[in-house]
Amino acid sequence: MARICFVVVVKFLQFLAVLSDAALSTMPFDLEYEMALSAIQPHQRLDLPIDIGVDHLFAVPHRALLDLQYDASYDKRQLLQRTGANSSSPGTTRRPLSARCRLTRGDWCGKYERQNGLQWKPALRGFKPCPGNCSKVGNCNHDTGLCDCPAGWTGPECATILLRPCTNRYRVTGNVSIGHVDANGRDLDWETPGWMASRCPGVCDTTTSACYCDGPYGHIPPPLGSPPGTPPIKQGRMLGDHCFPRSTLEGTPVLWGNVDLSKVYGPKGHCMVEVAEWDCGCYIDGHHGRSCEERYEMLCINQCSGHGTCWLGFCKCDEGWYGTDCMRKVAGSEMEPPSFKEKPHIQPVSVIAPEAQPNLPSVLRKRPLIYVYDLPAEYNSRMQQYKIHKQACAFRHFGPGNNVVTQTFNVYSLEAYFHEVLLQSEHRTFDPEEADYFYVHPYTSCLIFPVFAWADGPWWPGPVQLRPLHAATMLLEVKRHIQQTYPYWNRTHGKDHIWMANHDEGACWFPTEIYENSTILTHWGRLDPDHKSNTAFEWDNYSKPVTHEEYLPQGWEHMIRGHPCYRPDKDLVIPSFKWPSHYSTSPLLAGRPHKRDILMYFKGDVGTTRLNWYSRMIRQRLYILSLEQKWLEKYNIHMGFPHDLAKGYSEWLTKSIFCLVAPGDGWSSRAEDAVLHGCIPVVIMDEVHTIFESLLDWDLFSVRIKENQIERLPQILLSIPEDRVARMQRRLTKVWHRFAYTEGKLLRSFTEDQIRKNKELLPEEWRTVGHASRPRELMTEYRYEDDAFSTIIQWLYSRIPATRALDSNDQRCYGNQNKGEG
């Protein structure tokens, strides 16, 4: 009888919700009912009046019943978050699945929460030795018995010198980098023509191609023949590429120079005195101050887990510790605690994955279990060593006082962020035999920029000027490595392997043998099967045929031919990375809501100086139309370059009704910008999925306009009834938290800090949920359990059955996906 009453009440509440255009969910009702019912525990009761009737139902919020029912599988940590006790986010509550799964497509949502979970097991610890102890300069991977070498060294024992000298040209044959410096790193002759980004009028660090001063404040390398890992006698000051003298000491012109000689090597020049009149910058990681006189912590993945020393992105692990992030200890040895006491500044960013901790959690763990390959350094951490500029290839670095400095200009920073939070995650497993997925993390975006062509290498395979070609060849090399080193690719032909494709045109140029089966996390959801490159940057044109007699005698098109850029059945379009400061004024972070009186807003590159096919001519056509037809004056449509429009990007988005989502060279981050500010996305890009479009019903909170209807944009937007606009705006508040990453201790801290600052500026009554005067779109608690990272994890869990091998070699057991593993 109780069950029948419950069903009747829920059905009636659903009817009321539909009438008010606040649908419980877009899931089938039977599934929603089952999820709600399964969450009720025997000891829970519905504390409502026994004689509740229709009048009471109208007086009680229509969520009253379902809000009492929470996921059956929440663990103790989630319970602490729900109650605010000893939690990093006081007051955070757990929402019912019916609310969390609003506006979703398909049946993926809710499966992750309904699993029963697994017992934790201690992390496996390898025991294989490495040859020569990796010359004490590299790390021994005790799982594989292979040495992992930093920049400057290579070979089975990390004992072979690997140079990346500063140069004025690229090689024409062979596989050895050529330079234009002597044994001490000085340029052979300033008067010799030729310029590459690494050419150096001072002293070159020939292991990374970084350029330092000569003279009193110059760089002094270690003596020739020094053993591996010997530090320089003197580090010296940086010399940026805007500080190259235009003449020699004798007055002879230097064709590749750009400043007067006196500013660098004059009596008060940058390299000559303690306090110089000319500042050449300080761009290499770990070096700060006007003259690079200050030293701070360098950036490494997870800061080496407190078990190593970071050097320009490479973790030199402490004795016995190993892995990309030094989180594992060789079998049979004592596990010392991380060095957080000695280095308290790394504690806000460094996290030990639960499975690697001495004391395992008492709560059950949840799938998916993800094994993160420890790839050789040349595919990731060496990219960090070669990047030269500390802000590149990063989402954070350290600044004054060893405080975290957020990196906001790097649009490809998800590559580093996702890798780091996955290493820290409860979903990371160190046992590949129990893994649901394998994450492969070569830093292809970092290779494409800024590593590519800075010096004469690294190349994949040689100095051919097409960046996707090199990234694709690197990917193939990585695939060969994991095939030869591990048995897991061959078991499923890569179905359970995850790769990230976050450069401009996503996976369009991925090698076919990787793309055809693997799961791709991408920013570019282009669907047409017969695709050609749309980039306006010629070095990224993957449709361009390239051959080279030595390096590419058969070209490279055959590597990438025959697959689309994106398949919604196996791939996922995910948000780019944004710090909370990027959307700091949004009501999502408790920012004060503004009156939305701007009809449509777009601030960015409108392509007037680009090749015609940039943005498929969408941005260009809109910009020209907006000027010719005076859209700003007639309709209050803002369309222009950053210097054309007022500052305060985040605030302007919160004042706009509609925001343009159009491609650039490929993907653009405008979709997440719009949603995160509660601005209705206007998507103009035919046959392209935008963020989570295979998971969320975009039709309910966005507007799509065909490319051939651009001329009618103002009329289309003005024709949308106000009540429909209001519904779309309300619906955005049901999903916008899925478009930002808050996973990880550091991101959670920054998000909560921004919310706290914004709440302090709100009227007192608006800080209370449910107050009559509080704007509906105002959020004072972030829905962390469904941020972008968690959404990806939930989707991966739902896809586990599709990644399994069809033969008997795959013995992994996954239980009932709907009811959980017993």
C-alpha cells in the first residue's frame, strides 16, 4: 500500500511539474521512479503529516517527497559533505538523482550512483630493477624495468647525452639535432644569418634550448664531461627573444636582433649589472623577479606527490619511489610520508590517490577504475622541460611566496589538468588487470605549441613543417610503446583506452588505428565523415599532402584517412578548462544577477585578418553584417574584437540574453563561456556537436541557427517568445555546473573562495535559499558532484560494457550495470 501511495504522489507531483515547465527529468519515468525508490533505506521515513492531502501538496514544494530520498550508495565522505561536518565545503548537500539527471539524453545518468561499489585493495608495487640505476639522473619504472630520463639524457641507462642546442636552422637529414653554438653554449657567429626561436645571443642551455645572459650575470654550464645530473655552476638571467642585440660589439649589424646592444650588454645592460635599466623578462619556470633573482617551486605533475624533486616539469623521484608523479614505492620497502611538512606550499596542490595511501578508505570505491600509463618522459614531462615559458602547457604555476598562480591564457591547459586530477583521483587504480579503462596521456598540444620548431627537435619524424603530422606520429609511437610494453591494448584492440584530443581540430588528424576503437575526449564534435581541415593556420592544415624523401617517402595521409573527427557513440565533447576567475561574476558562483538587456554578445576574433575559411566565414559574415546593418544601434547586438568592446568579459556575459557559439580554427570555448554565465547559447556550426551534446538535451536551453540563415539572426532571436526565453534561462541553471571543472583540492578551494567573496556582496536576504526576493538563477552552493570531471566519469561508467573484448581473454567482471556489483 505504501509503495502504491508513493507512486501516486510522485506521479501527481510530476504532473504539477510539467504544468509549471519544471519537468522532473527527461529520463523515462519508470527509471526515475526506480532510482528514487531504490534510494530509500529501511530505516528512513517520510516525515510528513499522515493526513496530507491536496491542499498540503500545494503548500509543500513539489520536490518535498523526492528531496528526502538520496543515493543509496553515498559513502561517509559524501555524508560529511552533505552535513557540512569536517568537510571542505560546509553546507554542501546531496541532491536526488531526479534533480541531478534533469535535461539529460539517454540512460547514462544515474547508473554511476546506483552501483554498489567495490572493496579497496592495496596498490600493487613493482620490483623490477633498471640497468645502471638509470645513472642516478633518471627514474626506474619498477613495473617495466625501464629507465625514464629527463631532458639532456637518453639511452637504456640515461647515460647518453641528448642535446637540444640553440640554432639558426634545421637539419636536412639524419636524426641528430644541429645547433649554432660552441661547446659552452655561445653562438658561433652573430653575423651568420638565420633565425629560429631558440637562437641565443648569450649562453644556451643545450639540454633545453633556453637562452641565458653572458657576462657577469650570465649562465655558466657544468664542466665538460660532468656526470649526468650535474647542475650548472651558475644559472644566470634569462634572455627573452625580445632582447636580441641588433649589432655586435664592433658595431656590425645583426640581422636577427631587435634591441640596441647597450640594453643587453651596455654598462647598465640587463646582463651586466644587478639593477639594469632594461628588463628582458623572466619567463622560465621557477625564476621570478625583474632580474630573475628570485627562486620558487617549479611546476611538476602533482608536485611529485611529495616524494621527489621537480626540475622544469620532470620529477626526479626520491630513492625507491617511481612513476610520472613519484606516487609509488618499490615493493618490499618502507613507504615514507610525503614531504608536506618540509614543503608546505605543495600541499594545496599535491594529493595522494586513495589506493596509494598506507591506510585504505573504509568506504566502498566506485568504478570506473582507470589505469594511467606511466609513459616515457619524452611524451609528456619532457614537453614541459622543453616549453621554455612557464605559462605554456600549464593550468597553474608557483609565484611569490610559493603561492599558486592561476594560468588563464592557455586554452589547451586541460591536457595538464585532466592528467593531474586523474592521478589524484579515487578512480585511479595501480592494478591494470582490474582496470575498466587505460588513460594514455602524451602532451600533443604542448608539442604543437610551443615545443614544435623552437629548436631543431624533437621531431616526429623529422623537420617537416606540419604540426598535426608530428603529433599524429608521436601518438603512433606511443601506441607502439604500450603495445610492446603492456598486453592490454591487444586485449580489446584499444576499446578501453582513452586519449585526449584538445587541440583546434580535435581528433580529425588522429591515426586511424588509434581512433577507430579508442574513446576520445575532445573539444571538437565535427560529425561529417568526409572532412577537410578548416584551420586558417597553414602549419595545422591536416589536409595538406606532405612528403619527404627521407622522413616521409610515402606521405602521411594514409595514417589518418578513413575516420570522422568525432563519433558520439564512443567519443565525448568535453568543456575546456576555466579557472573560477574566468566566470567570477556569474550567478553560478553567487555573483549578483544583472538585468539582461543585451540581445546577443560576442567578443573575440572576428576573422577580418584571417584566411577566408577561418570560422567557415561565420564570424566574418556576422561582423560585417553587424556593421553594415547597424545591429548594435538597432538590436543591441555586440559583435567585435576585444579592443572594440568594453572590458569585463564575465560581467558582459551576465548582462546578455544570447551568446554566440561559432567555430574558430576549429573548436571555440564560447559554448562554456555562455552556459557558465547563464547566457543562452546561439550555436551556428552545421554538423558539429558542442559540449556534452550527446548527453544533454541542448534543444531545451539553446538556439541553433543554420549557417545559411546567418543574415536573419536578429529576426530569429527577436521572434523567440519571452516565456520561452525564460524557460531556457531556467533550464541553464539545471546544467551549467557540468560545464566547469572543480575536481581536485586546488580547484575546489578556488571555487569556494570565489563563491564566498561574491556572497559577501549580496544583500543579506539573498544569501538564504528560498527567500521570496532571491533571484531564481542565483546559486550559493556549487553542485560539485556533477561538475565537468564527474560528468565524464559518470559517462565512462555507463560505457563500460561497450569497451569489453569479445573473446575469452578478457576475464574482468563488471556485474549488473543497473543494480551494481554485489
